[in-house]
Amino acid sequence: MAASEGVKDSLWLRRLVGFMGEDPSPVTIREDNQACLALATNGVFSTKSKHVDVRFHLVRDNVTRGEVFLEYTPTEEMLADGFTKALDGPAFLKFREALGMQVVRE
């Protein structure tokens, strides 16, 4: 589950900020998987979620503690997808614009 990797990285960054003398604020992780969000915020297990492992508990525990917030973001608005997926022309232009890049022609 990708959310667990995001939580692990955000916890590491929070500790780093704490070591630097700053007060680490909660981290917001944008997620487009609604099932992941439901499991992490609800915490109620069903027969369909029995397979969930330790990584899920890491996410849920840190959401419960308020160290991490999960926020739903539609797939079309996920900026990180541009780094991991092939994009068609309009999606690539939107991605490039969101990064603040522009074409310079001389």
C-alpha cells in the first residue's frame, strides 16, 4: 500500500524537523484510493479486509494520533502520477504547468 510508504517518509521528515529544533506539524498525504482512506479512518474490519497487514496498522495508528492526515484527491489531480505514469498530451501539459515549468524557445 503506497500510503504506508508515504507515512513512513513523513514520519522520518517530522523527526528530522524535530531534531532541527522546529515543532513538526502534522503531514497531509493526498490519496486517491477511497478504500485505503476508509480503512485508515474508520478502523472497522470486515471479512474483506482481513488480509490487511502491518503496513496498514502503521497508517491507521498515525492517523489516529494526528501525526498524519489523509486527504482524498481525485486521480486526475494527483501531481505525483506524472512521475510514475505515461501521460497523454493534455495531461502532460497540465503536469508540466503544475510543476511551474515552461518551454523557452530562442
